[in-house]
Amino acid sequence: MRTLNYHHLRLFWAVAREGNLTRASAQLHLAPQTVSTQIRDLEESLGEKLFLREGRRLVLTDVGNIVLRYADEVFSIGQELLETLRGQPSERSLRLVVGVASVLPKLIVHHLIEPTLHLERPVRVLCREGTPEQLLADLAIHRVDVVLSDAPLPPRVKVKAFNHHLGKCGVTFMAHPTLAKRLRHGFPKSLDGAPVLLPTEDAVVRGELNRWFREQDVRPIVAAEFEDSALLKIFGQQGVGFFAIPSVIEDEVAKQYDVQVIGRSDAVPENYYAISMERRVRHAGVVAICNMARSELFLERS
């Protein structure tokens, strides 16, 4: 039966946090050779490589990242124990790493995550943005706790994870006041030939918008495409074209970007998902996100 040498784990933890063997050894008041040898002993006991060398830098392997996350928790709890024995109240925060698909509107993400900052136990939130594929890979190796996306886990992705449907809403079409005034009359036919700003093809809502345009027999002219939803709105603010946003954040977008409503449609659904490694969500921060999304004041449940 394998046993874990916590002294070796602490040396690994110090080097992983510092990213440099020499600096970590100096902090530990140990010779670099001693630290290096004991980390190798840890790797042998675990049967896994924890570091790769890139030039003068030590880079964590996938397994190394998993071990680091557990080490963070182990030694944070150890510090809490010392504080408790000294009669000091512990303020150790719960760590929540959220992977955010870049296509998601930032205001939606803010609404979903904001309740985690008001839990009884403090939560330290770390947001990582990227493509769904990148984030799901991080989820698989426990670099993130939950992925927020506009689509469920694709069948082609070989990750054993679970989809938690947060809800959906329709879209509102908006534009600079001058353009909105012109397009408002006769909506949606007025969109035919008008300049439009669209998310890139990898966004689920892009396909829904294309379908809706066909059903309405309108052919807007694509002025630009964006992976970043905030950048799309900035171009819309400058009058480059009209754009669609989730209706649930319509008032905030109008105020923040000084744009106006052209029209609305519930036939273009925007869906939101939390993807986790757990079928039954237990992390307090993820529970708070799910509860916020499913409240009647935010997203519609299907």
C-alpha cells in the first residue's frame, strides 16, 4: 500500500508555487540537490512525473497540476489548524476556479458568478477564459471546478463530465440609436440588407440567428464577427451594425453601451450550461451559480 510523504509533498508545493528550484530551495533553507532528490522520491512513490524542464523553468505536468491543487488544500487546512489552536478565527476562503467560454456575454457571467461572493464562507474566485474545448480539457485534469458554456458537453469530447442546464432566454436586437431608429420600423423585415455584427461560427447562437434570418426571409450583411462578446458590443456602440444579446441583460447593455432596442425574438434561444465532473454538484460556489441561474428572476427553465 502506498503512503504519502508529506514532507516531500511540501517541498514539491514550494517549488511548484515558486516555479524555480533555486528560489524555492533558498526559501526552504535547503540545498537545491536535497530538494530535487526528495521531489524525485515523491514522483517515484506516486508513479508519476510531476515536473518537466523547459529551459531554466520547471513546468508542471497534468498530474503535477492535480497534485498541486490537493497540496494547496492540504497545507491551507494545516494553517487553519494552527490558527484554531492559537484561538484565532480562520478566514480560509474556498477556492473556485470557473472556466468561462469566451462566447458568453460578460454580463451573463457576472450575474452567474456574483452570488458566490456573498456566501457565508468566503469564496476566492478565479476565472479562466477560453474555448469550450480548452476549458473541458482543464476540467478533466481538475484545473477548473466548473465550465460555463452555451452548449452541453459535446459527444466527441471524451471527458466523463455532467451537464447542468442553467436555463435559457430569447434575444434582443440592439444598435446605436441612429441605426436602431431606422431599423425599428418594420422589424424584422427591416433587417434585410442591414449591417450585422455576429459571434463567430463556433457560438451556438450563431447557428440559431442564421436559422431565424432564413425563416424571416431577411439577409443582413455581415459587417464583422467576434469571439469576444464585449468587443462585439463596442463595435455596435460605434454604429458599425446591429447585434443580438440575451434579453435578460437588455437593460444593462442599453445603459452601459448607450444603444437602443430594435426588436425582440423568443425564437432565438440562448442556452446556458454548467459542466462539472460531478453528477450532483457539491461545491458551494457551483451550487450558488446554479441557484442564481435557476431563480425565476433570471433565466427561464425549459
